[in-house]
Amino acid sequence: MVLDDLGSSLRSTLDGLRGQSRISEDDIEEVVKEIQRSLLQADVDVDLVMELSDNIKTRALEEEPPAGTTARDWVLRVVYDELVDLVGDSTDLPLEGQTILLAGLYGSGKTTTAAKVAWWFSKKGLRPAVIQTDTDRPGAYDQAKQMAERAEVDFYGDPDADDPVQIARDGLEATADADVRIVDTAGRDALNEELVDQIEAIDAAADPDRNLLVLDAAMGQSAKDQAQEFEDTIGVDGVVITKLDGTAKGGGALVAVNETGSSIAFLGTGETVQDIERFEPSGFISRLLGMGDLKQLTERVERAMAETGTEEDDWDPEDMMQGQFTLKDMRKQMQAMNNMGPLDQVMDMIPGMGGGLMDQLPDDAMDVTKERLRDFEVIMDSMSEAELENPRVVGKSRVERIARGSGKPEERVRELLEQYNAMDRMLQQFQGMGDGDMERMMKKMQEGGGGMGGMGGMGGGGGPFGD
């Protein structure tokens, strides 16, 4: 993920401040050097990096930290504040009826982004539609239609038409019942006169409420020039930065956008329609520094639980808490985890889990975990109803039969049963807990997370550090 190197190196440097009550100038110099190195590698403008460095030095050494704050937590807070300011604000994007125009160059990911944005609005309870007006790129219509189907949203396009402006007019009329209309436009290798004329004509015909510019994260600092040129042409209300899952240069794009006076609306983090998230500066930087992002995590959990059909009569979370936990319940939890997206992204959102702990795992650790979950699903498909309801009846002979039926090793079947037993024991610990016990346990967990993520003792509301 973009700027991961910054987060990793900073966490390592800040760990050297553990136990210190005071901060020396040498300590701050070391932290600042790591920030400078990582940001410059991520293609952030040199002048901005120097300005950020000076701000961090001044605040960390001259401002008085809150009472009881450790040296490490104080430096972390200063770095957090300054990085949030560096990446800028999030684009205002109300959840209401609107028309959104997408613009950008060839290869920026506009067509995929159109479906992703539509999917995001659909998960907020609105009915979106994608209108494809690109008549220049071969396959644009087919790709857009296919992506809209994957996102399960309405779609309009005309593969036989050659006037993008007329397609936009017809599409807006055909999707009049939609709450949000997303108009995808053609790209070019550069913002030439032909593209300018065409996009201005579509802009006039669609009369969008918002124009979103789609930028490839790999553009780095050149994103600033592109954002400015599109701003001069049609006006840019927000930016979608794509392909943040595979580039180390995304820092330049993130910051360059803010320099133009624009703001970021969405981040594209993968290839599927679900791989999009609303840009929230505080959450983005919080994850970067290993402090989690509970808002994004909560949204993913709620969406995943809805998609796994938790309303079904045969799965009641209250039953689990009363000691009636079965393999069927475990399957529901596994399906919900899968629907939350890549496990490494989910772990990054949990305070204390995305930081140093993730850095210590092998690169393929998350892939192995996904593979185990898939195997568990296959194994459970080979189990009888009685075994799913009461896994304790599964002995040696049944393990052998289930392994043969699923095509998985007996060891993997036993792993599933061990996982079930561990979760069952954990749930039993919750039984009979009073509110006070639960509160003390949660506090202890938070303190543990604070120790890893650097947040111990700084809590509060409104954000990772309070108001």
C-alpha cells in the first residue's frame, strides 16, 4: 500500500523512544530523517517535505505535551497531525440524489472507478446508475457493462452510437429513476484540444453536480499538473486516486492534489468493485502509523454481516453467547471475514494490529490464512448436519471420512476442529460476564493495542487522539 515504507520505518524509529519521559533534539532528528527519506521515495515534493520536517521539529521540541503523555506518544501525535494536514481534506460528497461526471486520461481507471463509486453509493442505500459515453476506446462499452453487472447497479450505454454527448443525454433520460448517475467519459494520452472540446460538451449536456477527476497513483507529482489542467477545463470538485495497492509513488499524487486546492474523494485499493474506500485523512494516516481505523472497520463489518445474511433464522448471535456455538456459526463468521476484503487491509484497520505486528509477519502470511479459510469451507461442505451442529462427535474415523470427501488432508480437518474449540472456549469466557467485567476486559484490550500502536493513555473522542 502507498507510503507503507513510511509507516514501517516510523514505527521502528518511534519504538526507540519507549520508556523515555523527555525528548532530545537528536531523537527528533532521527524521526525527521525517516520521514524525509520515505516521503521523498514516495515522490512527495521536496519543499513540502522540508516544511513538514520543520513543523514537526518545532512542535515536538517547543510545545508542551499533555500531562502524563510519554515521549513516544507525543512525537506520534505531532507526526499524525502534520501528516493529516499534508494530505488535505476529504471531498464533500453528500448521500443524496446527484449526477457525477468522471474525467481523466487513458489508463487512469475511469471505467472501473465508475462501477466502484456506483457500488459504494449502493451500499449507502441509494440507487446508482452508470452511463458510459466513451466511443473512442475499443471495448469500453463491454467493460463498463460487465463492471456494472458485477457492482449490481443500473447501466446505460449505446455500442452503436458515435456521439458521446447524445449518449450522455439519452443515458440521463433512461436512468431518470436512479438516485445517483455516474457519467464515464473518454480519456486521451494527454489533455489535448479534442478531449477538452468533448468533455466540455458532455459537461454542458450532463450538468453534473460534481466532477471527479480520476488519477493513477503512479503519476506522482505530475498529478498536480493534470489536476490543474482539468480544473481549468471543467472544474474539479474532487479526485479519485486509483491503483494505490501496487505503487510506492502514490505519495506524490496524494499531496499534489491538495496543492491544487482540490481534495480527495475516494481511494482505489484493488481490482474488484468492492476495492474502494472513502478518503478520510485521519483514518488514512492513522492506519499508516499503525493506529487502526475503526470507522472503516465498522463499515466493513456492517456490510459483511449484511452480505452474509445474518438475518437468517438459523443463525442467532445471542445463541452463540449462551453456549450454543456451532460450526454453522463459525462458517457465517468466516464468510463475513471474506466479505470484508483482503485480510491485510482489515488487519491494518484494527488498532495495534496493523503496525509492528503486521511488519513481523512473512509476506505470504495473509495468503496462507485465506487458503486455510477456503479449505475450512470445503471441509464443512463434506460434514453431516449432525457434525456441523455438534463438532465434538467428530472422532478419528469421521476425520478420515471428511478428509476423503473434501479432498483435504486430515491435518487440515483437525485444524478446523481446533479453531472451532478455541473460538468456543473464548465465547464461554464471555458467558456470565457483567457489564463491569466486560468494560474492564475491553479497557485491557485497548491498553494492549495502545502498547503496540503507540496510543496508550492518549484516548478521547473525535479521533485517534481526542479533541
